[in-house]
Amino acid sequence: MKILLKDAKNPDGSLVVPVTVNIRQVDDKGTNDGEVIYILEFLCGAVDFDRNRIDTVIISDVSAVDIKNQIEVGLSTIGRQIDWPNQKEDESAPRVIEIFPKNEDRDVNINSHVFGTVRDYFPTAGIDLSSVELRVNDINVTAESQIVGEETEFQFRWIPTVKRS
């Protein structure tokens, strides 16, 4: 399969590097349940910062349920090595593009869910989801929240717990 790898810090998004991803199924005779494992191989013609061709990246012992995550790992490994031209610095913070309740809303029920979407616009270095902190009325509710998405956009949801007396 061919994947076009784009540089998120490229201002116009016009530069792409084709990456060939080969997925080979391997019969794993070492498992009792007969689980099938895969070997992923990532090849590209790009060069690194020293102008050397980037080596093939191989990820072995990949389970069927983890294949998507490991493809992302392989592509990230290749992407970090590429000598991307014309990169711009990420000078803007991510933005909340949707939120409920809105900041200006009044008479909001105390048990209302809080949810929204945050996006980091290109060019971007991405958002480290482990660094996200969600506060409601200056109270940190991150541990009780759901935060899902990726480096360029994520959704959050906080459902207040109702205490019964």
C-alpha cells in the first residue's frame, strides 16, 4: 500500500513523500491460540538531515488489533527523519472551535455536560494529548473527562457526577 506522508509544518501542504507500506502475515507457531502476527515494512526515497537515504523501518510481532497503531508509529518514525524543506515554526496556540455550554451562556444547569472540540491549525507541531488540562470554573476535571482524538484535533467531554444525599 502507498501512503502519502505530509509535513504538518509545511505552510501550503504541497510537499508529500510517498511511503510504501508492506504488510506480511506470519504464522506464529509459538502461540497456543494460533494468533496471526504481522511484519510491517516502511520504505521511502526521502533523505535525512545528513542527505542519506532513510533506512527501511521494520516493525515485527504486530497483532491484528494493533496494526493501525503500528502503522502510525512507522510513519512517525519515517517522518521525523525526513529533511523537510520550507518548514515554518508553530507560532499559534490550538483553538477551541466548539464548546458547550458557551462561555456567554447563562442559567446553565449545574449538571450539564461540558464538551467541545480543539483544533491546532497548520502549520502545526501538534498537541500532546497527555498535556491537556480541562478546567470547569477553575476546578481541574481532567481526570474525570474523556479526551479523544489526534495531534491536530481532539474532542473532550466532562459529565459531572451527581451526588445523592
